Amino acid sequence: MSPFSPLSLPNGSTLPNRLAKAAMEENMADGDHAPSEALIQLYRAWAEGGAGLLITGNVMVDRRAMTNSGGVVLDSEQFAPRFRAWAQAARAQGAQVWMQINHPGRQMPAALQQVTLAPSEVAMDLGGFSKQFAPPKAMTEQDIQDVKARFIGAARLAEKLGFTGVQIHAAHGYLLSQFLSPLSNRRTDQWGGSLANRARLLL
């Protein structure tokens, strides 16, 4: 098997080869949190490198919950042409492009001065760095349903705007990871306790 041979996925889609660019947080959005020309050019360059799959840096599903002031947000069609240009640049040489979609939960810099939500009121414990993150408020049922709808909405928009897939970010301490962990999820309702409950939002 060659890394340059096509790879058929269980969903019936085929990658042109087995080389992939993993997600990384570029923080190259424009002032509207849409893809900047520099970000589009970067993905055009990666596409020219010949990878069969490009996975974007994390795209936030809610502009009220960011990890950085330079992050991309997809929560409406307002900047659709910028996202279409991003997808087209990434696919220019035949690669698939998957958008990584994310919500930071409690892992949101306090300097951004945004309301910090998490499964439970469990603050970040990073020793001397803990003050860089505001203590979170426990999410209400309405908050959880809103986040669920935002992930679904972002995925649908990504497809509509030319992306060939999404990667749901459920690691690295972000919101879905916080729900999965009994250390950060101390809920006693249907979203906490057993593994089945803690995984409910992700599933």
C-alpha cells in the first residue's frame, strides 16, 4: 500500500491519497471572524502541496465563545463568499477539505471578556496560569440545546459552502471534552454521571 494511493472511507467518499494536514489553530481570520485572504492563500498553498485531505483549524460555532480574537466563526451565511473561496482554494488540486468545528466551553481566555459556559462550575486548574481563564457558569438545558443546534448548523453551512466534511472537536479540553470528563462534568441530569450521559451531547 502506497501513501499516494486513494483511500475509500466507510461513508463512500474517497480521498485521492493518504496524506492529510491535521487541524491547527491558525488565528488568521479577518476583522469579521471570516476567512482572511491570507488564510485562503495558505490553504491554496497546502492544496498545491498535494495532500489528499486538509482539515481546517478549529472554526467556532458561536462568536460569543472564542479561544482567540483571530479565530474563524461560522454561525450564519453572512460571509458566505469568504467561506466558499476558502473551500475552493483548499479543493483546487482535488483534495477534500473538512472543517473542524468547535466550542471552547470553560477554556476561553478571560481577556476576551465573554460569558464562560461549561457543563459544571469547575474552573480551569493550571496553577499560576488559572487566572487567565474566567470561572465558568454551569450550562442550562437551554444553553446545551443552543450549542447542539450551533454544531448542527455549522456542519450544514460547511457542506453548503463547499466543504466536503466536518471534524467535531471533542478533545484538548474544549467543551465536548469537558462533557466527556467526570473531572469537569459533575452534572446529575441526563448530561452527566454515566458515560452514556456524558457522551450524549457529542453523539
